[in-house]
Amino acid sequence: MPEPDVPTLRTGVLALQGDVREHVRALTSLGLDPVRVRRPEELAACDTLVLPGGESTTIIRLLRTFDLLEPLRARIAGGLPVLGTCAGMILLADRVLDGAPGQETVGGLDVTVRRNAFGRQVDSFEGPVEVSGLDEPVHGVFIRAPWVEETGADVEVLARAGGRVVAVRQGALMATSFHPEVGDDVRVHRLFVDHAAAHLPTTYDIG
Ligand code: GLN
């Protein structure tokens, strides 16, 4: 099978709230031309998507307002590769602990995350994190970050910090508690894009 041509991947960054610009910059520096996704047509045109950090309760509300929630769920069910960072991890999780009352998620990732988990000890911290698939640790930036408290059978743990699971992958979905888009190190984005390119669904409904 020929190597997937990463630069031709149509990559989107959900651009409703959060650190959109940083993800756009990281993907651009990998040679991609990311689209800011705010409308269903923009989502439909993406082969991969990043859900940025920000505030998960705000983003889920805006996903509904912008008529993106059900289309996004449908695309994820169809195999859309998605990277969720921090709030994006919460959005991808099937189950949330310490969420806002009635907090919904997009779902798809068979994990239970605890929202603001590290935040109850200390709001933000930074440090080296070893990520499976990368030779050298990344500099993990955690800002009121969730951790993964339970993982389903198909979930691969990619990283831990302080004994807690902070990066996971399941099929085409990947999520980190920390913010790989902060700074100039784009290896986590590269890991996502390479994996995504190798796991694109052969057909999907772009309607
Ligand atoms: N605590 C935020 C939330 O619940 C996530 C923080 C972040 O993305 N930096 O969405």
C-alpha cells in the first residue's frame, strides 16, 4: 500500500472557542493547510479534526448552536480521526466525572475522564511527559487539565503523568490532557497526523 500523502490531508480545527490559533499554527508547520471549522460544510470537507483546549461546557453548547454536534458524532462514528486536547479530551470522552450538571460530550472515546482533575491540586503545571511512539519526552503543559480515570478494552494508553493517564488512543481517536499546541514542538501533532493518515476510513458520508 502506498504511504498516505500527509500534506494532502484536509485537516480542520474546531474553531468555536479555545486555543484554535495554536493548533492551526502547529498543523501549518507540518505542511498542512488547516481549515477553521465552524459550519457543517467545513466539517464535511475535513479528513481529520482537532478539538482544541478551552472550556468543554462552552464548546459543547456552541456545537449545538452551530448545528455541528450531530454531524460531528456521525463523522466520528464513521471513523473520522480526531485529536482532542484538554477540553477536547473531555469532549471526546464517553463519560465525564466532575462535569457541570448534565454536561454532555461528543463521545466516541471509551474512557471516563475526570474534569479539572489536576486542578484540584494545583491549577497548572508543566513537566516532561513520555509519550509512547516518541523518542524523547514532550514538555507537557497542563491547565486545569482532566485525567483519564478508566479506559475501555480498546483504548491504548500513550502517556502518564504522576501515575495518571494523560494521553490515549482508540482507533482513529487520540486525546491528551495536556496542550501539545503550546510551544514549537509539533511531534504530538505529527504522531496524530501520521496515525490518522494511515487510518482514514475508505468511504465516509460527506453529506
Ligand atoms: N477545565 C476545562 C474544561 O473543563 C479544560 C481546560 C483546558 O482545556 N485547558 O473544559
